[in-house]
Amino acid sequence: MPQSTLPGSAVTTAVETALEACGVDLATLGGSHEARSCLNGEVLVTLPLATEADISAAIGEAHEAYLAWRDVPAPVRGNLVKRWAELLQLHKADLATIVTAEAGKVTSEALGEVQEMIDICDFAVGQSRQLYGKTMPSERPGHRLMETWHPLGVVGVISAFNFPVAVYSWNTALALICGDTVVWKPSEMTTLSALAAHTLLARAVADVGAPTNVHKLLIADRAGGEQLVDDPRVALISATGSVRMGREVGPRVAQRFGRALLELGGNNAAIVTASADLDLALRGIVFAAVGTAGQRCTSMRRLIVHESVVGALTEKLVAAYGTLRIGSPVAADTLVGPIINKASFDAMQAALAAAVEQGGTVLCGGTRVLEDEFPGAYYVEPAIVSMPGQTGIVQHETFAPILYVMTYTTLDQALALQNGVPQGLSSAIFTNDLIEAEHFLSVGGSDCGIANVNIGTSGAEIGGAFGGEKETGGGRESGSDSWKAYMRQATNTVNYSGLLPLAQGVKFL
Ligand code: NAD
């Protein structure tokens, strides 16, 4: 159900107002990089691109700042993150406006993205008093054996367009309380969201008197990202994006023995069993498959349905898709905003054509809408495709709203389908059968980093560790003990015995 309520220039005005509210001085902008809105394709603002020399200088300054920041007690470092959270709360609507304009998220999801930043800040502030190391019993009398955690240095954060600020904040809030400094290269498609979030952090830095260069922003293209990746002064590269990007970044960082934290693409499935509450499943599926116009790393892309309920469920799904309001993400009742650009639209069309060629049937969606009004933007009807199996295109992540539906007979078949793709990010089962649920969560069940019961694949909370296996890259960010990725561990043995007994009973001298 397409709808249009979006006067073009209103987007630019709203973004400029929001940027100024966040403290960005528009007079200092201008340059070769065009920050565009995916709502209508218009150029919002132009920005200068960082040169090779700028990038090198930024890394050097961040490293200098690290040498001071690492000596600030962790709970005091937490004060910076606490202040950032206050400013984010104050400017939640401003930042959400910019996220919507650049990434196309509907207002509720854009506000949710900023809330996620506030939540991780809260978490990190608490964590700043809990950078615990263990003490272990030593096998030698008069000895103490323990571990301590120290900051790593400069953390290079590379982020994707679809979470323009939240994923950066997962990294930054934790890195800062751990005593690291951060150099951030955001997606070229969401530079204004980055500028606003960075400016708010700069205000927090000034307010608490932290070293100015604890965080640096690089408005840079892919080559700039590569320079960050290759710089030996950057101790950890935390990179979020496509598997293609991870394949390039991972080996480059490994080549110089740096650390990499990779959060890459997903190909997330839900299993719907015969015992599932279909109405609950329906709501979970539609949010996961259609939310953020199918552009979440955790978006549901595959639906594996028991043969006894597949007819009823697909009928409900097609009906629900028919009621989705597609259009301006700032309109209160819109559920589906635009996808990011023409390349995404072309990839979606190519995937649908491949699916049909491989025996699939498009049950609904796939058509571009609002084209006359917004020729420079790509609004599409989310698609559902019934597939005879899981070879070919279903093995790939197409970053657009396409849901492939397949059937199964036994739970073992369903699990084989669920695990039978190269990616391993998120997964779900809808069931009211405890045994099926436990089997799904057991060692022989889902092989993903996220495995849910009776909720969809997307919409994770910050309290748990976030990340996935296989081609998703193996990284873990956000909650639980993800903070350890931003620190180095040292094992310490203290001898207060006055003697020198050797471990394992070794005699020497
Ligand atoms: P992308 O891979 O095109 O770009 C991501 C970032 O990497 C950008 O900042 C880009 O400039 C940079 N980049 C690309 N190649 C690089 C290189 N060789 N060296 C250094 N930097 C490089 O991804 P995108 O289109 O922005 O985002 C969508 C993808 O991100 C999807 O695959 C999605 O699943 C994934 N993603 C994963 C997670 C996760 O947590 N697992 C979260 C969000 C998005």
C-alpha cells in the first residue's frame, strides 16, 4: 500500500536543523563528499573527505590520547560515557531525524537505534567498575596467580549503513571505558548521522575534561578504510559490514598481527513447527522480515515451515504483507521506508529473477513503488517467494526485503536447512513444544550466534553478546563479556615466599 507525504526540501531542512541542534557547525562543512537522503535521493549536505595525511594524523593523535587515557581510572572513564548518554537522550529525536533521512528507517526504529546507544552507554558505565580479572590458586606455596586486563590502544571502528550509529556506539562506549581511544570510519552512505553522533561525543569529552582526541571521525571512502585497516598503530579493527568486506579486512589485519572483530552478513532463518502459535509467529516474522525494509543483518530471509501449516501461514503472511504501509518513513503509520539505493534495488530484482529461474514462485511483492514522485529513491514492496529447496540464490544474503519460504517434514530436516548456509548470525524457532525448543537450542540445534524461541531473528537487546559464526565472522559485541575484545589480558604470578620453587616440580640450580 504505497503512500506519499514527503515534500523533498523538507528533509534537508529537518536534517540541517537536527545537525545544528547536535552542535554541528554547518558553516564548516562543504567538500567533495555528497551526503544523500535515501528518502528522495537529494544531496543534503556536502562534506570534506579525509585525505591520506588526515587519516594518518588522526590515528597518530588518537594514539597520543590513548597514552593519557589509559591512565585515567576506569570508573572515571565511565563518566565520559555517562555524559554522552545524557546528550544522546537530550538529542534523541535530532539524531533519529538524521538516521531516518540517511538510512530510511521509520521514525520508531530510528528512535530505537538511538535508544540502543543510550542503553549500551548505561551498560558500559556499569562495566567500567567491573573489568574483573580472576585470581587462581597457585600450585606453589607463597605465590599468588592472577590475571589483569589492560587497554589495547587505538580501536578502528568501521561501520555499515544500516545501523549508522548504534553499532558504532557498542564499540565506542566499551572501548572508551576499557581505556582505548577510537578512530571511526562510518559508511559513506550515513556520514551525517556519524557527524552528529561524533559531535555529541565531542561535547561530552569537553564537558568531562577528557583528552580531546580520545575519538576521531574519518569521513572517508573505502580506500580510507583500507588505510585504517593497514595502520600498525591501530590495535583492533572492529569492522561491521558485508562478508565481502570481511574477506578483505580480516586477512589484512591478520597479516600485521593486529586484532580483528568482524560482524558480517547473515542469512537468518526461522523454523515454524506444527505446534507453533501461528498468529504470534506471523507478527514475529513480519517484523523480522520487513522491519528496516529487510536491511538488518539479522533480518529474516528464510522461513522453514512444517508442511502441515505452510499453507495457513503463507496465506496469513501474504495478507499481512498486503496491508504494509510503504512510503515516507517520517509518516506515523509507515512501516516500510525506502531501501538504501539503486544498487540494492538492482540486487533485489536480480535475486527475485534468480529465485524464479531456480524454481521459486513469487507469492507477493518485489515491485518498485512511488517511482514517479521519487525517481531518485527506491521504495519497494517486500517480497515473499516460495522455494522448492535451498540451493542457489537462497544461500546468499540479498540486503533487501525478500523472504524465501521452504517446507520440512521432520525437525532434523528443518535444522539441516537452518544450518545449511554459509552464514551463522541469527535464527529462531516458533514452537509450543518444549522438546522442539530445547532441541533447537542444544549443541546439535542452531549453529548461529543468536538462537531465539518464539521471537523473530532481529531486534536483539544490548545485554547479550551480539554476533555470529561461520561467514558472519565470529565477533561478539555489545553485552555479556564482549568488553574483553577491547582489552589485553596479562597473567601475573607474585612470589612472596622468599624461595624460588618452580612450577611442575622442576629442579634447576
Ligand atoms: P559494506 O561491506 O559495503 O560496507 C561496510 C563498511 O565497510 C563501510 O564503512 C565501507 O566503507 C567499509 N569497507 C568496505 N570495504 C572495505 C575495505 N576493503 N577495507 C576497509 N573498509 C571497507 O556493507 P554495507 O552495505 O554498508 O552494510 C550492509 C552489510 O553489513 C550487510 O551484509 C549486513 O548483513 C552487514 N551488517 C552486519 C552486522 C553484524 O553485526 N553482523 C550489522 C550491520 C550490518
